[in-house]
Amino acid sequence: MLTAEQNDELTDIAPGTPMGELLRRYWYPVAFTRELEEFPVKHARLLGEDWAVYKTASGRYGIMPEACPHRRASMAYGVVESNGLRCPYHGWLFGLDGECLEQPAERDETNFRERVRAKAGLAQELGGLVWGYVGPMPAPELPRFDVFVMDGVRDIGWADLPCNFVQIMENAVDPHHVEFLHGRYFQFVGQQHGFEAPASFAKKHVKVGFDAFEWGIIKRRVVEGATEEDDDWAVGHPLVFPYNMRVGGANIEQMQIRVPIDRTTTRFMLYSVHAPDGIEFPEQPVVPDYNIPVFNEDGRHRTDYVEGQDIMAWVTQGAITDRTVEHLGRSDVGVTMLRRMFKSEMAKVAAGEDPLGTIREPHERIDLPCEKNKFDAGPQFALDFIDMASSRFSPQADALKKLHITAWEGRQKT
């Protein structure tokens, strides 16, 4: 249980707040790469502020506040130039670093242009996403986590959810919910609607554990019928501080991304890479993205797939869950650990230090620990994942199943 003041500190992401200052030390996906190929400038909302994201003809990316410093017109309707973004209203041109380069209709002999500057951030492309950094300089390196750079067939499911990102992240350190929400509840829904829920999710948790590490918290579990020698315990998978969770199994690698759009809105993204051994992967000039459904036609949450069940649990807690009336038990040790981690990292930033997961050196790839044999379910997990999780809505779902079946048949022959 938290006090109202502690709950506010944990969830308020505005500039100048402890959480807001912490979160502004990280890079976030602000657009799909294909969006800026279709049209080179768009609006993005991040951390409670509005931004214009754009791509120049030379292939460089930029991000600046949406409101023009001149008369506050939207730069998301701006004209993309070779060296920056021009306001559509009066033509003021701003460079990638926020410098005002041109002021049509103003006198050249004054220093007026030098006194106007936009608070620009940095933007880069990685793995089919455009990433933005809008915090203090010098900026850290954009982390090249394994999922975003590995070979395989990728897609991105997403939905904008009406709740604070912290209650979604708390789910990432809550293993026990799997056997009930994705196990017993899934079976109940299946009985009502005439389908069979995957058995692997219903396995009882015998033991859970959490370890802090350089990127966040590693979550471990032992399920019924398995031992500590199995991947779920021996390797586990990480909450990647402050807004990701890395999961995987049966040659599917995934980063679950929870972007704080504002205090009561989170963009939930499922970045998946299907990478079975012994397969030649098809070319993907564009990474496909697709919207995952949140509600049925009757307005009720859609809970006939795994992430839909999670979304129901997150959103029905309210836009900002009231932690002053909760009752945490022994099974919530991971939640308590995460809250303490947020608190300690806020204190680091307030003291002028880099928070957890800051990387200052250029690098090619960061490999994160992640189990391969999920829930001791074997290769069947891949087909269950595609049929009963968000991947069922992917435009390439059938092709993905064929990919895994072909790889499995190939392994059986060798």
C-alpha cells in the first residue's frame, strides 16, 4: 500500500517531476519507420508532450516540439527540408538541433534569429521503428537490444491503452497471474465460446524469484513438472527498466514495449521476431505493424487471446490505479521490488547521476537473458503463441505458422 503522495510520485510523468525527469533519460519509439516513408512528418505524443517527428530527404530523422516557437502553429504539418523542418504558417526553418536557420519576412541585420531556438531532441531508426530522445544532453546511446537487430521475420502489434504505464510494468514482475489469468480464466472463456485454451499457461507455479541486474529485473519461475534446471528458472526473462519486458520461447523472441504517451495513456507494443533455426528468412523491406483489438463490439474487453486478458487487467484498474487501498501479499514481492527500483533511480537522477540501463558507448548488439523452452512446453508453444496470442491478428499469421512447422519438420529429419 502506498500513500496518495507516493502514488502521485510513481505515476506523474510531467517535466520537472521525479518520474518525469527519470523517464526523460531514455529513448522511446515515436513512429513506425514506414509512416515516415509514406509521409515524412507526423505528430507524436510522448511523456505528456506533443512532438513533430520527421525524416529529411537525406535520410536523417528529427524530433522537435509540435508548437512552433514563433506563433505556436503545429510543426507536425511542417515542410520537411534537406536540413530541418519549416513551419507551415510563416516559414521559419529549424535545423535538426533546434537552431532557427531562416526567418522569412524578418530583417537579416538583427540578431533575432539567434535568439529563437526550438528544444529539439534526437531521433534515430532501428528495427522498423523511429526512436526519439527528448531529455537532457549529452544523450545516451540508443540501446541496440537483440530483438531489434537479430535476423528473423518480424512484426509489431500495438494498441493505445487508457491507463498509466506503471500498472502495466507491475504485471511484468507478477508471475502468478499467468496460471490464473492466462490459465484458469482462459479455460473458462474457452468453455463459454467453444475453443480450447493452451494447457501450458495453466501450469501451477511452484517457485518464483527475482534478481536485479544491469538492465532491470530478471523474473524466474518453476512450474509444475519442471525443475530449477529448466529455462524458466535457470535463465528466466527480464523486465528491461523502465518500460520494456523481454520474453521468448520456441524460437519466438519478443520485446513488450510500454511507451508512456501521457499520464493516463500508454502505447502497448509487441515487437516479435520469429527466428527458427535452419530456415532462410524472406526479405522484409517493411516491418508490418497491426492494431490489436481491445474491445468487442459490445464494449467489453476482448479476452479470447493472451494479451487481451492482460489489457483487461491493466485497464480495469482505472486510469491510475489507487494504490492507497491495495493489499499486497507475499506473492507481490516483484511488484515491491520494482517500486523500490523506480524510487532509487529517481533519486539517482535527482543527484545528477545516470539511471539504470544508461549506455554511453557505441555498440552493435546487447543480448538479454531469455528462456528458450517456455513453460516446459516445447515447440508447441510457438503454434499456441500464434493461435492464442496477439500474433493471431498479424497479417502474416499463417505464414508464421508455416515457418515454424517447416523448421520443426526439418529438425525431425536430422
